[in-house]
Amino acid sequence: MGITTRRGDGGCTGLLYGPRVRKDHARIRALGALDELNAWLGLVKARHPRPAVRATLHDCQEALMTLMSEVATPPQARGRLKRRLDAATVRRIEAHTACATGRAGDRGRIFALPGANELSALLDVARSVARRAERDVVACEKTEMTAPVGCCLNRLSDLLFLLAREAEKMPSPRARR
């Protein structure tokens, strides 16, 4: 079976365990922002020199995949999901944030101008996409959103801010050439 089904050619796509909706539906826009965030995290993970940070980003990607399945599933069908976003996931991201806070020091409490180096700029792009994804998820699930979904995205953008500030202190890979 190929990936091309032609079912989306008419401008609709299917929700997980749910109906088909237009591709400009708020839920699909939120999923697009989450997918984009996951791609940015993958790029940062591939370029980051520190294995511990790569592992943190991988953990965040795993949480995002679970979050995406929740957003893709109508509330009445979420019981069918094998994995659900929970408070333990939020606590894991908070633990990563606590570690990053210690490494970022005072730089973790200020506004920052992105672009100190390529890695910090990539992290700032990922952070801004995380904030957009958070807004999109809140907009599409005003009455349906479970607390861990909003908390997870909020904590993730805080973590990305801190990782970007930490990366500002690292030499740019381009400078080493």
C-alpha cells in the first residue's frame, strides 16, 4: 500500500478515531504547528553537540507525539488512545527545565535577541513555534483541552528558551571551520 490515497484531494482529512474535517479546521492547524515544532526539535537534536541535550529533545519529541495524538482525537474517542499525556510527562519536562535553568544562570531570566549563534537561533525558532502551537491548541480546544496539554506546551517553550540561552555560550560550529 502506498502513501498516496487521494482521500485528501478534496480539502478534507480524517481525525484519529473521528470524522473527516476540512484541512483549514482549527484542530488541523494546531496539528500542523505541532508537527512543525517536532521537525524543528529534530533539526536542533541533529545539530546539538551535547548528548544529554539531544536526549532531552528526544524526550520532548516523544511527549509531542503523544500530545499530537490527543489533539488529533475527538474528546469522546480519547479513551481509545494507548498513551495519554499526563502530569508525569509535564513533570519530566519541568525536570529538564530545572537542569537547563541551572546551566543558563542569569541568562535564563531575560529577554534575548535571537541569533547569537546558529544553534541558539534554531532553538529560538523552535521556541516561537512552540508558542504558536500552544495558541493554536488552545484555540481549537477551548472547552475540550485537558490541563496537561496546555501545561506541556507552556513548559516546553520555557525549556527551549533556556536551552537557547545556554547555546549562546557555546562556540558556533561555523566559527570552528
